[in-house]
Amino acid sequence: MTDKVFKLSEVIDLDPTEKLKKNQVAKKILMDNLEVYTRKINGYELKPFAGGSKFRNKDVLLARITPSLENGKTAQVSILDDGEVAFGSTEFIVLRAKKDKINEDYLYYLTISSRFRTSAINLMTGTSGRKRVNEEALKMVGVTLPSLAEQKDIASKLSVFDEKIEKNNEIIALTQEYLELLYDKWFVDFNFPNAKGLPYKDNGGEILISNDKKVPEGWIRKPIGYLVSDTLTGDWGENEQLEGLSEVLCIRGADIPGWNKGDIRSTPIRYVNYSKKKAKELINGDIVIEASGGSPTQSTGRTILIRDSILTSLEKPLFCSNFSKVIRPKNPNHSTFLNAVMNKLYNRGVFFHYEGKTSGIKNLLLTRVLENINLNIPPDDVLLKYDSEVGLLYDKINLLGRENGILMEQRDLLMKKLIK
């Protein structure tokens, strides 16, 4: 059957009408719940409805604002019950398939295809940094569609890749949950393995008092900085390769969520004077911490643990931007423990109390964090046992993340062939 060309508005309903009562509690999807080039939404909040886009399962959410659209934030809703209506960011364009014209799954792949994305990006208007897609112009974009049977077949082939990606992401999420539970078991409940490999506290391990805090025998209570050799400021480098500059990868704050899932694809290339800046190159055991940014509801202080399992897969030196800092432990084998400590503090909202402002931007007062926050520090043998177990889990996450990147490349290559 011959392919047909349609206006987008002929095959989809753009921002279809749905009803939610004001203050009705419903699932809310944030822009942060959409991951780049990833079909499945990664979570939601239960919130009273006060406005925003509304949608059902199988609808496609397309980010309409820069840089989310350019970065590839597009997802297919699949986390709702039958008939359930959710709401989300006003920066989503909701696309719903007209089922007699376009297959619902095919619609998702159409919206992440390079041709469609280029058309949408070219229809953005507004001031730099706040550009949005002109929805009326988007409705007029031409799309070429094969028969419904062919669409279903194409979507089925491409879904094989996304199903594997989603399974990997489930394993990554469960591994991260286990890492949190293991930290609490060892360092909060004090049930780290004793000399016989049994849980310390549950098998009569002695608990002492140090600086008014309970600690196991042999542990000390010190500031976080006791474990730190140095802190370094990142370097953003230059946009182009001027004389004397070398290509490097440079982690931004926006890259941190992806890196913690082993996804490094969005990391930009920058150019630095490598001979002068080599001391800032990231090495095994470094912890990159977001030093500037955040929001009223999100503190600074998100971290990435740098492991050899990532560094050995890179073809360029790795740096972080000047909006980040590097915490370099005295002993690289302590980095898994130190990173877990920083994550715990971030998740508890502690870093909100260690922030200053410069020109309206929040800055983490890292020196104060390292000097003023005390923690229970185990002896080296406990930290080494922890590192040997937890390090393998970080490496597993990195491996699955790299596999996801390869799967996405394969999917996108096939998509170019199948979707016109």
C-alpha cells in the first residue's frame, strides 16, 4: 500500500480535552520525570490539581521548551490505570493518536524521529533560553504514514529495544535502592559484617559513646573532611578548539541524573589547555558534586562517583564544569562510603542549610559542609569490605547504562530506515 502524507493535526489530537476537578488529587508528571530519548516515564507525585496539561495512557508527552525539546525529552504515558487522567507540566505538548489514522506506539516513534524533532525545533519561537514550539505551526507539519498494519509492525520492532532499556532501568533502580538499604544496614543500624561475617550489632557487637553519639567499637566521630584529600573547582573550557586546546568531556549539573544511571551520552565536548589543566582531570574515586544551581525545592549537592569502569570506556579525558566541584578522597577505596554519605545528606535536605547566593544563583558552601558536618567513620577494614561489595554494584549500573546507550543507537539507526 502506498504511503500517504497528512498534516499532523489530521492524525493526532493536540492537547486533547480532559477533566480534573480543581484540588482533585491525581498523579502529576514533572519535566524531571522524562528522561532523554526514553519511552517510559520514571515516576510521579500525587498532588492536588491546580492546572497544567492533562493526559491518559498511550498519550505522548513532548517537551515544548528549550533545552528540554532539543535534549530529547519525549515519553509515552504508560504508568496510569485504565481510564485514569493525570496532569503535568504546562511545558508538555500532549499528542493523542487518532486510532483510525495512526498506531499509538508508532506515534511515539514518529515524535522521537530525527525528521520530526528537527521540524519541531525549527518551529520554536521566543527569546533565547525560553523558546517554545509554536503549536499552531506544529499542527501543519507534514507526516508520511504507511498503512496501520505496517505502522504496528514497525512499532513492534522498535519496541524490542525500548523493552530491554526499560528492563535495564528497572535493574538500575532496584540496585540503587539496595545501595541505600545496605548503607543503612552497615552505618546506621551498625549491622556491618563482624570478624565472623555476621551482623555486628545483632550478634552482640559493643556500642560506645563518642561525642554524645553511639558508635561501634573502633569507630571514630570526625568531620566529613577527615576523609578528604582535596577539593577542586571544575573547568568549563571553551566552545571551540582554539590553538593549544584539547578535546575533553565535561560533566554539567544537568548530566548528573544520567551519569548515576550509567548514561553518559549527553555529556558535552569542551576544549581546555590540557597541559595546564591536567590536575583537574577526573580520576578513579573522585566525587563530582553540583556546587551551583538547584531550585527553591531542590538543593545543590547532587553527586557522581567516578569509577574506573566509566573512565576506561571513554576516549577523551573527563572534566567537570565550573558549576561543580571535585571531592578527592585521601583513599580511593573510601569513595563509595563518602559518596553514600553525601547522597544521604542531599536526600535529607541538609544541603539547603549550607547554601549561599551569588547573583541569584545558589552555591553550595562545600568547605563548611566538610568542616562542620560530623559522621561516624568506621575503621579501614570495614570501609574496604564495603567498597569491595558496593563498588561492583556501581560498576554494574555503569555497564547497564552503557548497554542502554548502545541499544538507543541501534534503535535510532533502525528508526531512520523504517520511519520516513
